[in-house]
Amino acid sequence: MTTYGSKATRFGFGEGLAELGAQDERIVVLGGDITGSVLTSLFKEKFPDRFFSMGIAEQNATTVAAGLALSGKVPFFASYGAFCALRNADQLRISVCYNEANVKIGGGHSGISVGPDGATHQILEDIALLHALPHMTLVVPCDYLEAKKATIAIGQMIGPAYIRFGRESTPMFTTEETPFRLGKGEVFRQGNDLAIIACGPMVWEALVAADELAKEGIQARVINIHTIKPLDEEIIAEAARECGAIVTAEEAQIIGGFGSAVAQAVVKNHPVPMEFVGVTDTFGGSGTPTELMKAFGLTSGDIYNSAKKVLMRRSGQWNGFQRMTEVGMEGQHPQNYPKPGVVFPIEELIEADRQAAAEQTA
Amino acid sequence: MPFTNERHSPEKLDEIAREIRRDIIRSLVVAKSGHSGGPLGSADIFAVLYMGGVMNYDPHDPAKPGRDRFILSAGHMCPVLYATLANAGFFPKSELLTLRKFGSRLQGHPGRDMHLPGIESSTGSLGQGLSIAVGMALSDKLVDRNDARVYALTGDGELQEGSIWEAVMSAAHYGLDNFCMIVDNNDCQIDGRVPDVMNIYPLQKKFESFNFHVIECDGNNTAELLAAFDEAKATKGKPSCIIARTYMGNGVSFMQDKYEWHGKPPSEDQAKVALEELG
């Protein structure tokens, strides 16, 4: 697949929602103050009568949405995922999911790529929480156009749903012709040596890694799983049987996240060695999106390394606990980026202050 | 030389607030992202809190037992807190230029994991800082039984968070007269004017009905702020709430009272103009 430019998935959500508003009069949207950021502003401009500002009050907005749904409306509430997936977790669990209320939540600015806002605003645990909630449908689109299709699709289905999207521009590579069916994964690249199963913008990184691997004669199957719940177990089991090794990739916590969901399906159907690319039980931090994706091991290079590891495990060359150097493999994309933590030289900064003070008195 | 926490005159505090505002502009223009409006608008409150002899703290021993604490519940306003702490000598002023950079102790929203001296709690998910401050005040007054005071600043839009009122109820329930919350009342939030997005008024009656001692003042007037903090300190038996009316972006003419400046930094050209205006 090739790219044709880049655009943030949040625009797919905002535009899809506005389109949905024209299709269905029952669609109402609740605003959580940051409507311009999560692009519910596009709906607001077109349908001001069906837009309700709820202020900075996600717990209340979620519960009001449940009430609207129980009254026959199809409410969408969107905010940063940090505040509309975890802050309102109990409201989602009881008022939305237990009620089977037809509420749609848009979780914006997801993943580490939000950048300088830092850990508080980088939601990494939404996948883990939301796919544990009964009745919840969880969708993580891979690019702008898929986000648009997915938004329309969850608006047309009945039941609670959450769509996860990002702030930063990411490559656009699906087209109008690319199939999209809720609950169905798609093979984006054929191959039988191993399978890379990814969600969200990590699908593109997986395709890049597969091209790198192909240069060495390794043909990786790349599977896009946009619906994490209900999960397409069939396509995963088939990949396990036919490829015999799997790498998952996500911009979220691996623990309880997408990798865990895929692992469950693999273990249940056809156990094979697996490696996981994602955030490893740590909080995010400030930085540019590119710096952070590198530092947290979320690049195509990291997927490449994990692919090599999983193949070595399958052939018995590596037991998974040795250092890569011990088995004669350093990884072509060494992960020697600065790790999260304080990197500025505090002593030098103190000295700079001293000099500035001395100059002032002189 | 850092300013000290002895009581400075209102005139001196105005000068300190101007320096804090200049530092906010300097750090934001380098960061290329972050919040301008709230930090500039509340610089006078921070100058008075830290340099008006209001809070008891030691920048060289930031974890000193029995110290007064400050929690920035409106975590996105951290540029003003960072600038104030640097001016008070908690850490080098040059570090302000690392704001929001990878590996900086000056995270986009305060992160306790970075161990920046003077940061008592991670904040940024609105409403939660106020509850944390209530917990600290409870610990000081009813567990440790010391004289330490706890201050917390919230935005006015932040009062829309339901959990704010749970925190307020609990502070009043325990008669936490060592607890003082400050509302940065600039009437601006990202989507527009506060009463348009979700009305929070009348504020004074709300807090009074929760059994708070309410003090209203001009939050851009250091003399009024000094008097307000004195009154809060002298209040016994109930917590205080200072409703400080401020102008978002105060001190920079093109940002003044414009909610559009809530969440963006100045460009280099705009920063030059702002620094000129701030002297």
C-alpha cells in the first residue's frame, strides 16, 4: 500500500459525525469544552439545535448521554480519551454499558503522539478498560478515511461504542474501495512467514516494517484490526495457523490492551510465539510526537526488531530471555534512543543562572 | 537572586508579577505549545502567594515537614507556576526554557514523576487537584494537627467538574480552616465565555451555601490579594474561597480578555510585542 498524504484521524471522526448528522435526525452531540480539538465543532456548525454544550464535566456528560439514548436519541460525546474513557469509567460501566444505552464515545488525542501535553493527557489505558466492558464496541481506525467510515458505522449500529482517534497527522493509505466492516479484520499485505497484527496508525508502521523484512526475503502478512471488540478471532487464528509467529503493534499499554486481546485469541485457537510492540507499563511524557514514538519503542524499526525476535524464537535460536547480542543479533534498528526521564543537565542550568546573576551585578 | 517569601510591598509584587509574566512568554515561545491566557492572567495571584509572605516554604528544602502547600488544580496553567517557582529559587530560571521538551522536568502538565522541586502533585485532569488539596489539609489539621495551610487554585471553567463540589462539600464538612481555594475567575474557557459554555454563577452564593467563607477581590490587584489572603488566614472554623476576578492574558494587550488565548503560545513576533509591553 502507498500513502497519499497525511491527515489526523480526528478529522475523520469530525467529518464522519457531520455526515451522520445529515443522515439521521436522532444524532445529537454533547460538547465537553474542547469541541474544536475533537472536531465535534463541525457537527455544531451544521446542526446547532442538536448540539449541547455540557462544559468541563465528563462524568455528567456521559450520564446525560445515557439518558438521551434511553429516550431514543443517538448521542455522541467526545473529549480527550483521557477524560472520556477513564475519568467517567463508572458512568460508562453502569449508565452506558449495563443499560445497553446507545451511547457513542469519541476518545480523541489518544496515544503517546499527543506530544508536549505530557502524561496526564496521553491516554494509553483506554483499550484495556473499554474492551473489558460488557456490550461495548471498541474501534481503533488506522487512518483518516477509516476513521470517517468507522464513525458512520458506529452511528448506524445499536449499542454502546467507543472510537479512538489521534491528534497528529498520520499517513493516509486506505481508499474508498478498502473494505470496512465492523468486527472484521482485513489483510493489508499477504505473506506467510509471520503475521504483524496492528491497530490504529501502527498499521502503517507495520506495513513499513514488512517492506524492510521483504528486502531480506521475509514475507510478513499485515493485518489491520480496526474493531478490537468484537474481535475477529477467525482472521487471527488463520494467521497463527498459516504464519506460525505473530507480532502485535499498538499505541497503547500492552498490558490488557490490543496485544493482550490478540494473544487471548491466539492461545485459545492455535498457540504460536508472539512478540508485542506497545507501551510497556509506563506513563508517557512531554516531547515531540516523533521523539516520543521513538523513546517508547513505537516505530516501524521496533516492529522490525520484534519480527526478527519472534522468528528466532520460532526456530529455537532464541529463548526470549537472552540478550539479542548473545544470539548474534543486535537488531538492525537498535533501540538506543533516550529513555523517558529527566535528560536536561540541571547542574549546567544552575551554572547558567549564576553567570547571568554575576553579569547583572557587574 | 531569587525573590524571597518575606512580605513584599504591593509595588514590589507588581514588579515581580511582571517578571513572572515575562518568563511565561519566554518559556512558551520556546516551547511552541502550551497555555498563555490563564498563566498571564493569574501572575499577580502567584506573586502574592509566593512572594507576598502568604505561604511558608523553603525553596532549598522543598519537602520540609510542616510547610504550606500549593496545588495547581488547573494543571494546564503550569507555565505561571513554573515561572513563579523559578523566581522563588526552587530551580534555575534557565530551566524554564525546557518547558514541554522531551526529558524536561517542566512537563506540559505538572508531573510528580519528574521530581521538580515545588511540585506537590501531578495535576491536569481537571477537578482532581482540589480533592488532593482537601486530603492534604485534612492530614495537616486532623491527623498531624499542625499549623500548615494548603492552597489550591482552580479555573472557573473547572468548577463545571462535578467532583469539584464533592471536594468543596468535604472541606466544609471537616471545617478545614487551613484550606484556602482560589478561583481564577477570568470567565474564559476554550470554547468561549464561561456562562455560554456552562453557567457557573452565582458563585458567591454557591460557596456560601456549602459553608465556605467567601472573599471576592480583584485578582489583578496585589494589594487586594494581600488583604484577601490575610482574611482567609484569619478565618476560623470554615474553609475559605477567594474568588479572584482576573483578565485572561492580563498584561499583554492583544491577549487581554480573549478566550482564544486559553491554549496557545505566542509566535516569535507576538512574543516580542508582549515582552515590550511587559517592560
